Amino acid sequence: MDKGLGSLKWAPIFKELVKVTPPKTILNFELFWRNPQPSWSSPGGRVVQIGDAAHSFLPASGNGATQAIEDAVSLAACLRIGGKENIPLAVQTHIRFRFIRCACAQKLGFSNAELLQDTDWSKVQVSPKYAQPKLPSWVWKHDPEAYAYENYDKMADTIKKGVPFDQVTTVPPNYPPGYKYKPWSIDDIMDDVTNGRSIDLGEGDWD
């Protein structure tokens, strides 16, 4: 119990907290992970997944609630723009706005968790950046409502023309510049972690 993070010992107050915690009162809630899935709705667009139901985030991501709120704003904007007579198209347009962005944010969460939970303290002593999670501007500068209003017609048109979601070139990306979506799974991530490999975020500017 004396060993803390790196060469530092646990502060005495944490030891006291453990001592006064009643036995059998700590619950371990297992996380339910989802692989990125480009379909978040029923065929008619009347039932839509948002938040962790569509894209689960690790707590270490610090981004799950943010992306859930973005989902709600984006969906509401698309439904308003599309109107009652175009609900399925509006829902699918919303999903196209959100899917690649959220898949990137999910993957970034795993990378940040790796940084926080398996820290190389010898590197941190040289530069604190090795213990600093990434929080790139493409995450926090994004305005999902403005993005929907600016790009709805162009994105809806890709659906009408049958353009695959990962081949859209007429709508500016709301994810890392230069990134090209490649399918990945939680098993891929865990295989990297288990075998001591750094998580490969992919091409593009993730900073």
C-alpha cells in the first residue's frame, strides 16, 4: 500500500480512506464496450441510438458525455432541417455527420487511457508531455449545430447518390485532418495493449 505512482508514495489520507471503507461495499461495474458500428438507427429512422448506446467511451476518455450532447444537438438540427416528411433521410444524415468523428474519439480515448494507466515515468521525468492526454482542437472546436446547418444538403446528397459513408469528399471532416476511416474493433485495441504495442491511431493529424 506504500507504493504510489512512479517513485512517489501514496499520501496518508488515501491510506486512511481505505482503512475506513467498510468491507464488501465497493462494486465493480464492468464496462460494456462496443465496436464502431456505422448503423445507429432502425430502418425507418424512428429509433436512434445516441451516446454510449451508439459509441461507448472509456471513463478515461473524458469525452463520452460531450459526444452524447453533440449527438443530441446534431440529431435535433438534422430533423429540423429535413422536416417531418424526410425523417429517415435526416436521421441517416445525422449518423454520417457523427460516425467517423465518434469512432476517432473512441480510439483516442483508448490511446489516452494507455498513456494514463501505463505511464513510462522515466520519460515523464524528461518531458511531462508523456503523461499528458491528447485533447486536440478537432474535438473541442467543433460546433455540431453549425456543422449540420452548413453541410446538411451536401451530406444528404451523398446518401441519395449512394456514396459510401467512408468515401464522402464533399463535406469537410469533423475528425482528424487527413484521416481516412479504416474499420477497427475493440479486439484489435486489446491485442495491441496485451502485446505491448502502442495503439495505432491511424493517419492524419491527431494533435
